[in-house]
Amino acid sequence: MRLTSLVLLALASLGAARAAEGPPLWRIEAKGPIAADPKVDCTVRLVADTPGTPATVLHAQIRVRGASSQAYAKKSFALKFTSAVAPLDLPADPEWILNAAFVDCSLMRHKLSYDLFRSLAAPGQPRVAAQSRFVELDLNGRYHGAYLLMQPVTGRLLGFAVPNPADPTPGVLYKAVDHDANFGQPGHAGFDPREPDPTKGPVWGPLDELNRFVSQAPDREFLDPTAGLASRLDLANAIDFHLLVLLTCNLDGITKNYYLARPAATTAVPHPRFFFVPWDYDGTFGRNWDGSRVGTKEWLSNRLFDRLWADPAMRTRFRQRWETLRAGPFRAEAIGDLIDANTRALGPAIRRNESRWKQIDYAAPRELTFDEDVRQIRAWTSARLAWLDAEIARRAR
């Protein structure tokens, strides 16, 4: 079902409408208690502050989402609308995530990380990550804080065609859900299948073959430029993914909490390659998944990247790419510009969110504010970049 042009126009206008007051306001009225399962019906009212502009009301289903984050007072939510919606100039999709970022006092670590990865794209070399916008949420008549409206990682985000059940090589998508997703053994331990629809029978063959090859292939076969890893995995994408993990120091994102995808085979591309999609970056830039502090001198890897860094030619590629990015999007000033832009986008929602969620259940809950967390991110990032400059140069020798 297509949206009417009226709804599309109303959705696109909301970002400008509330610019002076902070992010756009979403008012959700649930028809029952919101839990992880089952979904409950709700209405989503997208409020415009411009006098005389009516709110846009949409129908959806809502549930609590996340794993460990479900225990937090401020929940994240998954929304499924009755048809695709394109809010705030984001791509149209029927499914959206409202990420609470409860342990992230800056509210921006997800957005900062995904926007950084997407900025690494070049012609013919996309870097796929969720697009997002800040919003504020009223839930069942009460202000519920600032949220990050995010795309979920699905075949739609990846641009996959609707799967054909008869296709012998369909597009596949897997999520790394625990630390066995480290490329250290054959099989698919640590992964969940996401595409094609796993309820119709999971397609494990492509991932099993990749894991077998990465974990067991002899070095000469592994590094063969024609039949080796480069024929199975987009190495330029893998290098950028690893450098993002290293930059952000995502302790929980190198052996789990990422996506691995491969498009369907076509006549033009009969042998498609896997690529990485980053996910779950609230525990980054000096913080772990539980909000605890993380130092600046951690090297993160797994079996796949250990093998790549063991090869002199690959080490040179990593170093050269790092130096290129350090002159561009990985400059401390460029990252600082993104932080400033996110701070402006949040505006007065920063204080409203802090007022709504005064108690944060981790170290020094009364001390860590948005302003202090952002100050720590900036200082941590500068120290992290300096350490990585030296460490990557040392490892690449």
C-alpha cells in the first residue's frame, strides 16, 4: 500500500516545524501494556508545532525491543506501521526503531557511529548503516524523553529484491548475536538468520561456507587473490568495518552485534560477496555496553581480522586506509563537527530528557550529565586516535 502524497508531505515537514523547540514530537497511545511480545496496537501522532498544521496520525503496532536493555527504566521500542512511512526525510519503511540510549548520556553514540560508517562510502562502494533522526516521545500522555528513530537492518535497508523462493542463491542476512560469531570455527554458531524469512526455513549454506573457509583454509588458499577470501568477502568493506570498530572501541561489536549480508546472485554479478553492516554502538567512544568506562588502548580483533593482519600486503592496505580516513572523516575535528551537529539537533530535548530520567543505574549516576559525557567523548576520541595512529603504524611494519 502506498502512502498518499499528503501524508508524505506532512512527514517531511515535521523536522523543520519543531526545529526551534528541539526534535520532532511523536505521541504514541498504546491500546494495552507494551511488552516484548506480543505487539500491541497503537496510534502514532506526529506533531507539528506550526500553528494551523494538523498532526499526522498513523496506525501501528509496538513492542519493547532489545536484550539486556529491556531491564532499563527507559525502554526502546519497535514500531510496525500498516504501510511504509518515510518520516523526517528518511527512506520509506513499515518498520522503525525508537532507541532509548538509556546508558548513553550523550544520546548520540549510535548515530555518530552509523553516520561515520556511511560517510566512508565511495562511488560503487556503499557503506550501509542505519539512517536515523532524533525525536521526542510522549507515551500514553506522559513525556518519555529523547529517542533516536532508526532504520532496522533488513533486506529493505540493504536494497535486496523481494526473495524468490525458487532462487538457488537468494540474498542472505545474518545477525551476530553472541561471541561465537568470531569466525573461529565452521558452522553458524553465534548467528541468527534474518533473510530470507527464517520461519520458512533458514538458509545457512552461504554462512557455513564462509566460516569454514575463514577458520580452516590454509594461508595460501586464504590469501589467493582469485579464489581466496577476496572472492567471498568485500575486503574494502571489511577493512572499513574493522577500522570503525577500532576507532569507536566497540568491545561488544567485533565478535557479536554486527550483521553479515550477501546479495542474491544475478546475471551481472553471479558470485556476490559478503559485507558487514555495523549495529549496536551505544557502548562506544569510551563506554562499554553497561555504561562503564573503557580505556583508549584496546586492540579488538577476531579470527578473520587476525588472519588479514597477519599478511604484509593486507597490513599495508589497513594502514593506507587508516591514513586516508585520518585525513578526512576520522579527523578529530570532523568527529567534533558531527558531535556539534547532533547537539544542535537535540537542543532543549537534552535537558527535558535529563529531567525525565534523573536516575541512571550505573557508575556515578548523579554525576554523568549530557555535557560531561560529551566532554569525555571528545577527550577520549583525541587520545584514542593518537594511540591508534601509533599502534596501526607499529602493527603494519
